[in-house]
Amino acid sequence: MPCVPVVATERSAAGRDLAMGGAIVLALLLGALGVSSHDAARQGEVVRLVRVKPADAEIRRLVIDGHQRSGTFRALMDELHQSNMIVTIQFGPCGNGRIRSCVSDVQTDGRQRFVRVKVDTRTTDDRLIATIAHELQHAVEIGRDPEVTTSDQALALYRKIALGSCGQGMSEKCETQAALDVEARVNDELARTPRIVAAIAEGRDEQRP
Ligand SMILES: [Zn+2]
């Protein structure tokens, strides 16, 4: 299962742009739609895209869909929203396209920490949501260790917690059992939960001023 939690790419300006952009709260009030969710407790819940920041409308749709249909996905977002992490999610190649998704660009401005999640588009929406959840788990792993503020420190963290050759210091392709488990759980939850509710919510979201 390919995954590179830490890629030593050059520092991009995008992280700093986000830092200056401030907190833009995108609220989606499902309760206002009269949506009959399989989970009544979620009606009226706000999907906060403050610390988890989709880079475009397509990723935003997937994140909102995942948040609605998967309790595991929601739990990841909840934990990140209680951290000092800002996680930007975008489409893009990892490892020159040989890897389907990754976390990279671990940075800090001294107050907040920034990481970038990149995912490959060449799969189904539900697989993409599960892949995003997998990478959010890595963001959570980084978020739980306040000492990790650079990609090198993130790699040092994965030397301790990763499976296989990364944990043995022989590879920078790092993977954790927790991320694999999260991905499997989200896949299961999505398979049990239809998409129609998410489609309604998405349409509503687009109409918001
Ligand atoms: Zn992984």
C-alpha cells in the first residue's frame, strides 16, 4: 500500500498563503435541508473546513461526502479541528506519480502547523474519500506529536511508528497500521451508506452566498 507521509519537497508558498488567508468557515447546515439522515444526531451538524482545507470544489465535495457518510472520517476531522494543524488537501502526483497519495510539506509558523495531503484522481469517488481518510490519519499522527514541525521531524516520527522498511530506516515510503485500518473502515462505512444525502447537501452548499 504505497504512501509517503513525508516527502522532502521544497517549501511552497501555498502554505504561507493559507496562513495569511485566515479562518474561512464553510458551514453546511444539513438540518436546514430536512435531510433524513441515517444518523439523526448529525442533522444540523456543521462541516467545518477550517483546519481541513480542500484546495478546490471537487475535493471539498469529497470531504463533505466523507464527513456525512463515515463516522471514522468525522472523527478524524474532529481531532484535527482540536489540534494546531492546518491540512490542505489537493489533487496531485506523489513520488512522480508512482504513489497514489501522500502527506508532505510539514511546516510551522510558530503557532500553527501545516501539512499537505495529495491524492491521485484515478479512482472512484468512494476510494478517493477512503484515501483522503487514510492521509488524514497520518495528519492526526503528526498532530499528536507537538515536536513535529518539519518534514525531517515527521520522518523521524515515522521511523518510530511505521511498518516495515521505513520503521527500520531503510525507506522513506512510510506506512502505519492505523492508516490502513482507517482506510478499510471508511471503505466499509461508505459501502453501507448511500450517496444521495451527500448529493443534496452539495447542491445546497453551492447555493450559499
Ligand atoms: Zn499511509
